[in-house]
Amino acid sequence: MSALEHPLKAEIETVRAAILASDKAITERIKWKAPSFVHGGDDRVTFRLAPKGIFQVIFHRGAKVKDTAGFAFEDDSGLLEWLAPDRGVVTLKDAKDVKAKKAALVKLVGRWMKATAT
């Protein structure tokens, strides 16, 4: 992260710190040159830092494809854009967008971590 060159680096750091502070069971590693958040030994939420004008938070169930039969997740925040039944993305465009969405995003990450832990 120290070498990251991105116009939204401060916002990326803010969201990263908020996610890590939200639950001691969440750990972090760098995957694909971006923060990836781990719960129960599996990556569950990963930042996507390209293209440079935005950053995205990808919600997934780990690196390996899992059967989606019986999996359901209700996004009460309305932030997720669903890419698949068990994969979604939240796009953050600028500092104002991060400020408006940060609290709901952190809550969403916590709910996702619990829902995908099985």
C-alpha cells in the first residue's frame, strides 16, 4: 500500500482501516496488488484498484468457485451490484461517495463475512 499510486489513495486507506477496525476476526493480505480481507481463512472481500478513477470493493466467497445452490444474501444497503448469485461489487467514485457509503459498506462487509463463513 505504501507504493500505491492512486488518485483515491486516502479514501482507499480510510475504507481499509474502517473494515479492519470493524471486527478483530477480519485479517488482511495483499492479493492482486490490492487489500483482500480474510475471515475464517478465506478471502471474502477484495479491493479492485483499477481503473484509476474509481475503486471497487468485490464481495466473493473465496478464490475457488463454490456451488451457489442454497446460498442467499439480502443486501439491505442497496450498495451491491450483483455480478453472480454469490459475487457483487460496490463502486466508489470519489471522496464524497466514500463518505456517504462508508458506514453502510463496513456494515455490509461484516454481514457478508458472517453469511459466507459456512
